[in-house]
Amino acid sequence: MDETSELKKQAMGVSNDESNEKGKYMTFKSGNEYFGLAIQYVNEIIQMQEITAIPETEDYIKGLINLRGKVVPVIDVRLRFKQEPLEYNDRTCIIVINVKSTVVGLIVEKIAEVVEINEDNILPPPKIGHAEKAQNKYVYGIGKVGNAVKLLLDPDKLLNDEDLSVVEQANDMNNNEEGEV
């Protein structure tokens, strides 16, 4: 996990200085595509760990983890995008983000890099074709990085109201209990 540790340091170095956050994105691979999350949403990157399943939730909500005493819900990005499930391996990790005043973990198959994308290199997503692709509704823009493109995610859209109720329950656990998951 040396590469991930290095990216984490790089990301956290960026993340500590708000003036440097603008235009920086943590990129990761899901399926055949690369996605980007604005760095200001990223709290940290952690290795996969034991997940406690929550009964009767959407399949992409994998469950809860105990992150230094805090209960954090985790979502499998591949399943959220209706991609084929992938067995977790040593490259799989969790991007811990803060969205809608809530901490959530995103399970991704591989962290790529931190990139800088100027606003003039961000295009709106195409309106035609691929309407059946679930991930398109979570994409607010397409970032051009050299000869490649990154699909830029809107973290607010990754969570729907039902997901937020699971997250709120986890927050209630954090506020009411100091025990383990």
C-alpha cells in the first residue's frame, strides 16, 4: 500500500491548505473509467477493513466501519454505479469523505492520483447517449487532464435520502455511544 500511502500524504497535504484545494481532485478507478472527487470533500484514504453489514439496506451500502471510535457507513462505488461487483484486494481502499455534513466511506477499487483541473478544462457531461449508465447521474462534469478525461463526481448525488437515514443512524450511534460497532 505504499502508493496509496503516498497519495494519501499528497492529498492530505493539499487538503490542509484551503487556498490550494481549488481545482484539485482525488481520482480513482471504477470499472474502465476514472472518476474525480473535489479534494475538499476528501478527509482521508484508509485501507479496507472489517465491515459490519446492515440488514435491509441497498446492496451498495456495504455496512459500517469503526474509524477511530466513530461509526462510518461505507458505500461500494462499483455497486452504486450498477457495475459488476469486484472482489476486494490489496488495492481496494476506502476514501472517507465529508458530504452534507456527514462522514461516509467510499469503497473504490484503486486510487489513481491527485490531479489539478482548471475550470476551463471542465466540460458539462454529454446529454445524449448512455442514459442507461447509472454513474452519469452522479457526474457533474468531465475534466480534461492531458489526453485523458476524468468523470467528476458530485458527492451530494451519491447519497439519496434513504442512504442519509442510514448515515444519520450511524451519527446517532456516534453521539449516543462511545462503544464499538
